[in-house]
Amino acid sequence: MQRQRERRAERTDRRSSVRTERRERSRSEARTDRSAELRAREALQRRGRDYVGANRDRSYGARDRDQRSYRDRDQRNWRDRDQRRDYRDQRNYRDQRSYGDRRDYRNQRDNRRWDRRSWRNDRRYNWHTYRDNNRSLFRLGRYYSPYRGYSYSRLSIGFRLGSPFYSSRYWINDPWSYRLPPVYGGYRWVRYYDDVLLVDTYTGEVVDVIYDFFW
């Protein structure tokens, strides 16, 4: 009987030890599962923070790009507006200046009619006698027409010349050296072959003429 009791006690001890081991094992497994779950949660949280941070960085970068592009567009628009304004100002300035120049030109223009009789009665302009005493001065050499093949034609008062015939290369810049009267306004003494013409450079009209003036 006593042996049976001892065997029962041993079996009871074994069962209790097995139960204890099972409980310890389950507790350790539960702790392991909890720690793994915590690690997984922490990993997910870190991923979430990283994702949020990355999105925030991307959003900030996109916002910066939008702001930069907006600023660039504004600057380009302002530059374009400034250039257009400067162009308009320059164009207005040129228009005003050209209009002012034309107006000043009209105001400065001397519209007096040329009196071709009065100067011939003035003894100061006796070019006949002066030419007789200074014959070499009136030898200017060959005349070259502005047009090839053009030949001399005797012109009269009222005839209208083409502008090449009274360009600056044909002007007599010092009329007094030939005892011709000074001119005013748009009038110019012009050499035409051996003749001298007084031309209104505004219209090209011949207003006075001296034939065979040069040798």
C-alpha cells in the first residue's frame, strides 16, 4: 500500500512538473509573441513616419517648385511688361521726336520767295567783271552727270530737277567766292554742267539760272 502511495505521489509530482513546464513554456512563447508584435508595430510606425516625412518632403518640394515657377512666371511677365512698356515709350519718344523735328523743320524753314532781279542790280555781285579778272577760278574741270549717258539740256526757271542733280556734291558752298549772293532756307546754288542753277531743295524747282557761268 505504501508503495502505491509513493507511486501515486511520484506521478502527481511528474504531472505537476509537466504542467509547470507547459505553463512556463506558454508564458515564454506569449512573451516572445508580444515582443515580436511590439517590434512589428514599431517597424510599422517607423515606416509610417518615414512615409509621412517623405510625402511631406515631396509636398514641400512640389510647393517650392510651384512657388519658383510662379515667381519665374511673374518675373517673366514683369520683364515682358517692362520690355513692352520700354518699347512703347521708345516708340512714342521716336514719334514725338520725329514729329517735333518735322515741326521744327517747318518752323525753321525760310519761305521767302527768291528775288532774282534785285541781286543782279547789286554791284557787289557783279560776277561778270570778277570772272574776267579771275578766269582760272571759273575753270572747274569736267562735269560728271549723276546718270550715265545723260547729256546736257538747257534748263529754264520753273523746271523741276531730280534730287541727284542737286545733291551736296554739286553744291557751291561758298557763293561769294564767285560773287554770287548768299542763299537762305532750302535754296542752294548748284553746278549743272557750265551753268549755275539756284534750286529749291524742298521741291527740286529751278528758281534762278545763269547760263555759261563756268568755262
